[in-house]
Amino acid sequence: MFNVFENPWGLTAVAAVVAIILLILRSVAPQKCRWWLWLLPVFLVITAFGLDYLVETDLEKINAVIAKGVSAFEKEDAYSIEQLIANDYHDSFHGTKYALMVHCREMLAEPLVEKAIERTVSVDIQPPRATMDFTVRVLFDKRSFVYQGFKQQMVAELQADLRKQPDGGWLISRVELLKIDLQPIKWQSIKQADW
């Protein structure tokens, strides 16, 4: 079953079916087809897009958090990244949010990223927690030490755990590095000198 709050196309398809039924009714029994019946498919389409616009689902909120994080990484904006991280953050390498942000500020102090493109692989939402697997294709800045010494781009596969906050928003509580360029890897392997 489709979720009308996440995707307007299911209800729009229902509106198209209703319009086809009205066309058939008009050709079979024109005396029974009233002008106001044509408002029904229009109403369904307006309702579909209205619900999609007005109601933000957990999935949409989670996708927005990850997209904002990738965008902030691309802009090398550690402050914006920090706003998306939960206070109780921890992963296999960074024991605290503070440790993550120190590492993040260290990496983003000099030009690093030219472009970052995120693609969601899977999302598992079990409120108040969610897990999202996604990939990020990173094109390195030509001035960066990575571009000059090692590679021009990479594809990283990550897994993020998110936790729903009392205000209804979501924050990232853990991010694990799974693969770089299809090779399994862990946070411990990432050191500036090892690129």
C-alpha cells in the first residue's frame, strides 16, 4: 500500500482511474454524468500534493538530515554538521560528539571537497530509532592533499543511526564507515597520513 504522505503519485493514479471511469460513464450513460463529478479527480490530485507538501514524514525528515549533512560536508561547514549530531553520539572510533567534531574540524580546516553526491541505499525506521545505509561519491578539491597525493574521487558507503528527538526531528547518533571504493574499511583505518 502506498503512503499518501510520502508520495503523491499513488493518489494521483487513483485520480486518473476515476477520470477514466467518468469518461466511460459519459460515453455509456451521458445523462448520468454530471459536470461536478469532474471535480472529484481534481480534488484527489490537489489532496495528494497538499498532503505530500503539508505533512513531513519520518522518512522525509531522515533523508533531509542526511542530505543536510552531506551538503555541509561539501561546503566544509563543521558548524552545520555539528547541529545534526546528537549529544550522545559515539561510533567505533569517536567516543563522543566532541571527538567527532575535533576530527571533522581537523579534516575540513583546509580545502578538501569539491562535490559530494549522496544516494540512499536503504532505510529502516523503528521509531524512535532509524538506520540508514547510504553512499557518498566525493570529488576532491584540486588543492586538497588527497587530490594531489592520492586520488581525485572516492565512493564511501556508510551506515548512520538516527534517533528521534522530543521535538519530532531526527539527529545522527552514530555513523560507521563500511566501504571505500568497494573495499571494506573501518574508522580506525582513516588517518590523514594513510590516504
